[in-house]
Amino acid sequence: MSSITVKVLALWLFYIPVAFSAGIGDVFHVKQGSENGGCDSHLSDLTRWWTESQAMASAGLSAFDDANGNAGDTKTKNAKHALQKYLGIDDDTSNEDKEDIKSILLDVQLFMAKKKFLKDDLPWLFCDSTWLEQKSRTDKIEECGEEVEIQDSAKYGPQLEADESSVPYYSSDLDQYVVDQVWGEGGVCASSRELGVTQGLTDPSTVTLCPRAFTRTGVETNFGVDAQGKKLRDVLSKSATLFHELFHLVIGSDDTIDATYDLGTLFKHIEKPYTIPGKSEWDGQRNALKNLDRKTNAMLVRTNPETWVFFCTDYWYTLNKNLYWDTTGVSNTA
Ligand SMILES: [Zn+2]
């Protein structure tokens, strides 16, 4: 194919209705510059990731509509199959439950379209964790006209007290503190395997994409590559990190536990939707199952951001490349 044909095809594949065409800079304060979390060297990646995330959201939402078509149509069957496989939605699921589940993805799409506002001010987007500067618990801040140690302040004291090993980090962009564990030089991005971190304790909230999210290998650079005979995980693109973090941001971190990043674990648990799992049944990575409010497998799977990455990607391929994945591995013709 000539490059013009490829470009036209790419535009068509990622066609987004005008109503949903806000840019990433319309809904985020994207940190400028190239230091302290600045995104200037990643702007072209971010623009592409945004378009790809919009395409994933649109495809996933189509599945909910397509599932209401004529029962005998291939399109209806494919949509029902995707809803059942990833989200445990079948003919017994009530319309109310279906709407509740769909609203998770719809809220993300509305946020991306600048039609849903989370707080008074736009959230910040950083491209490294160096926007946070570690401080001491005994550093002084002004509160209600008085100088107090951060650990004694009404605003941050309770969070610091809840975890004795935590420390305050200062953000000059937000002029606020974030309480977190000690990460060392470079912060969470330098000291962990995290690709992205979202937190909603500050106002506005923040999304941090780690440098590794831009440079990692083992995933595609572009969304929508030829997927014939490939595993779903192998056709995910780097934009999955941004799309994943949007669920934490829009729905809230407490309601979007990272129960699993593993497709096999997801499929195993959605088979037993009403079971309340023990911690050992899930992955157990940092941020993993703190199932204190005893969510069922179905609730955990449906609020797990990576579930939506898989579900939307699969159904995007069904709509655009006539492929789908079953629970055993490589793609099939839809
Ligand atoms: Zn996550």
C-alpha cells in the first residue's frame, strides 16, 4: 500500500465523531517543558495515544449497542460474546446492571470528550514522577495562619498517621502535598515497575505516565496492527497505559482496584461471578486486591481497568478487522 493509502486507512480506522473529538490538552493540564515531569518530548506519542484511546472507548461502547440487535445476526452474536467473555454480561443480566457496567466506559468517554468534569480544575498529566519532591514530615507549612509541621496539619496529618512509613511530597505545580511511601531518587517511576500512577487525593487529580511507558518493548507502538494468529496481549499498544489510567482517574482509584493485568486470571474469575475471592486468588502485586468491602469476582473484573483495555481492543478488532479472541489464545475470524 502507498503511504497515502495507509494514512487514509489509519484515519478511517480511528474515525471519531466530532462530538467526541476533544484533544488531550483540552481535558488535561499537560505539564510543559522536559523536566520535573514535563511532557514536551512525548507530545506526538500522547496525541496518538489519545486518538487510540478514543477509538478503544468508542468500540467498547458499540458492543453494548450491537448486543441489542437481531439475535441471529453475526454482529449481535459477536457483541454478546465479547460482553460475556470479559464482563460476565449474559441474557440473565438485568438492563439496570448492564447500564451500570456500561456507565464506567461511558464516563471515561465523556471525560475524554470534555463532557464530564471531575473537579473544578482540569487534572494534571505528567510524564515522569519527578514533579514530586520528597519532604520531611517535620517540615513546616502554613495552615489557618499558623506554622505547623506537616505531620500535625489538619490537611495531611491524618494520611501520614495512617501509614507510619509514608512521607509528604511537594508539588510546585499544584502547590500541594501528596502522601506516599518512600520511593528514593526519581520517585515511583524510577523505583518501581509502574508504567503509570493516578491519584485523586489532590485537587485537581493527577495522572503520571512513567518514562518506561514510552520506551518499553514487547508491546506495539501503534494500535491496530495485523492481529491474524496473534495473542490479544501481543497486539496491545503503548497507548494502553494511558487508557488504563483514565479509568483510575475518572471512576476513582478506590473503585478501580487493579485486580489483575492477566487475561487468564480475568477469564478464570468471571466464570464464577458471585464468588467473593480471597486475596491469594488474585495476582497480589502492589495495589492489588485490597478487597475490604468484599466485592464479588464480577464486580472486581468489571472495575479492573485492564479488563476494559482487553475488552475494547478485542471488540475494536471485531469491528475493524473481523477478528476476535476466545479464552484459549490466538485470534479467530469473527
Ligand atoms: Zn492500574
